[in-house]
Amino acid sequence: MGRGKIEIKRIENSTNRHVTLSKRKKGLIKKASEISVLCDAKVSIIISTSSSKAPEHYCSPTTSLSFILEEYQRLSGQKLWDVKHENLNNEIDMTKKENENMEIDLRHMKGQEIQSLNIRELIGLERTLENGLTSVRAAQADFLDHLRQKDKILGAENKRLTYELCKMEMEGQGMDNGRYNDKMRDYNPLPYAFHVQPMQPNLQGM
């Protein structure tokens, strides 16, 4: 028994609709590919659905989607792009040109492809490189100065902590004033005039 005729209407069940779309899309692209090969035709298909993240398209291997759209516009006389899209296309072309120029300038700064430059362009390139080198050296000097300042701060903090630790150890051992001051003079990060004398028991009252 052959299959019954399928009524062409929207499939309400979302799962069935997705399965049907996947199967028929593959069949449609297969047919387009066959027509392209058998008939030497330029074929392009665009498929867009509410569930797809981006439109899918097929285009004959010997052409491109943009070429087919431009050919359709030229032969049919219908404008596919309004003024806004034409301006956007011009902006894209300008951006591409600017990127190409920037890539050329970057190669020149690397010393590549400079044989075609005239003397004025070479002088300008030399000045650009000198200015860049000056900026790099200034940034390097600032960075090294920052490291030195940081090392100085860390050294002072390390000396202070060593002093505090030594002070606690000496007081715990009950050293007399003379030995205590001799020892602390080696560790104290502050001038000796600012030494704080350790508290000693009053031996005369004992």
C-alpha cells in the first residue's frame, strides 16, 4: 500500500515539526546539489526558521551567495539593498581597507617590505619607531623604579619584623641592659637614640 497524501499545513507538534524540517532540509539541499552538477546551474538556498539560531544556506561550489544575490539584483532590476545597507556595505569596505593599511604599517615597523618606501616615508617610519622606543624605555624605567621602591619597603618591613622578634626573644631570656642594648643595636631599624629600655626588676628593693 502506498502512503496517503499528506495534507500541507503547519505541524503543531514542535518535535514532529523539527524532525520534518531536518529531513526535508536534507532532501532539499540534496536536490539543489544534484541540479547544480547535472545542469551546470548556480543554485543557492537560504533556510531560516524561528528555532534556528542563524539562517542556514547552501550554495553551488562554483559560486557564492553574494554573487548570486548581486546577479539576481542586476538581472531582475529589483533592489535587494536599500540605501542604509549600501552605506553599511561601504563602511565595511572602508574598515577592511583600514585594516589592510594597518597590517602594512605593522609589517613596515617590523622591517618587512620597506624596499618600496620612498625617503620621506622611511624618515617618517624612523621617527615613529624612535618615539615608540622612547615611550617603551620610559615605561621600563617607571616599572624598575616601582620595583626598587617596593623592594625598599619590603626590606624595611622585614627588618622591623626581625627586630620585633629578636626583642621578644631577648626579653624572654631576661638579659641585662648592657647585653640587651648590644644585641638590639644589630637588629633595630631605628636610630639607637629611640631605643626603649626593657623593664628590669628593682633589685635594690629585693
